[in-house]
Amino acid sequence: DELRTALLNDEFTVNYQPLVDAQSREVVAVESLIRWERPDGKQVGPNIFIPVAEESGLINAIGLYVLRKACADALDWNGIKLSVNISAAQLRNPEFPIQLGQILEETGFEAHRLELEITETCLVLDPVVAERSLDLIRGFGVNVVLDDFGTGYASIGFLRQFRFEKLNLDRSLVVDSADDESMRAMMLSSISMAQALQMDVTAEGVETEAQADLVRSAGCDQI
């Protein structure tokens, strides 16, 4: 009920986290992150309210809000790309590709500047429906990114089947690679595999110069 009220009263905001080119170190993209501050001043984290939104079916409305807001905000950001997270429920919704097309048309945002990030869960739950939706989304010229790679069960077969434009390495791979040889080997092999499949690679959760140096030398394209 509070989430419904929050949508009606415009209580959500969208923050933007920069992605920098690993070599030039310039900001080349931003990832949109939803935040919720209730009228009493209490902030509720997405780790708490997104699962509730998914269970209640409100994720479709909230997801469209973020997409529309982010496209409008990023419209004049000089060619910088925009990444938006899409949930499994949205990908299973047959109306979503149509709604995406309407938002692109309404805002005037260029499709080739938009990246939709999906997790492995979206694919495993219903790969046939996911593939159909992704084909329609790509038809607009929008890129599709596999998010949080290294935490789940995506196989090489999945990567070949869905032909992602980019792979996001989960922050746990990045953080643990500094001290764990096996994790570093896993990170390096993931990057090599992505490159062989012509995918760009983004390292997530980079917070120190040492981590930045590690993923840069490993061959990541963005940080």
C-alpha cells in the first residue's frame, strides 16, 4: 500500500552512478538507481522494496517510472549512454517492449544510447519468453546487458543464445580477486570469454585505485 502511495505522490527519485572508460577514464555512461524517501524522512533501500514490488506486481509501474525519468534526465547528456535495470517480471510482461517503444518516442531519447540490464534469473525462469522480448527490444536499437555475472548459473550456452552486447562482472568477483587466486582466475576467464563473444565488459563495485588497476589490466572496458 505504501508503494502504491509512493508512486502516486512521486516519492521515488533516480540517482545516477557513473561508468568510466577503463583507458581514457572519462565518464561514458551512467546507471540509473531508484531511491525511496518516505514523507517521514525514512529512506527505504531498494533491497527491501524491490522484492515487495515484484511480489505485488507493482514492479511494472515502478520500472516504467524509472525508465521514463532516466530517459528524460539523460536526454541532453552529450551522448553519454544510459543503463536501466529491468526485472524478470517486466521481461515476462508482453506489453513491456511496446511500452519501451512509447517511452523512447515520448522522450525523444536515442535508442542506441540505452542499455537495459537484466540478470540471469530473467533468462532461467522463462528463456523462450525472454528471448522473444529481447528480440523485440533489440529491434528498437536498444542494447542488452547481462548484469551481476559471476553470482548465478548463466552458462556459455545462455551467453551464445542471448547475444548480449555487454557483461557486467559482479562486484564480488572484483573485490575477492584482489586476495583470492581462484577468484582472479575466474574473473580473467570471464573477461576472455566475453571478449571471444564480442561483448564489452564492465567491472562493478570498483571503489579503490588498486581495484581499478586490477580490472584495467585484466581487460575490462568500463569501470
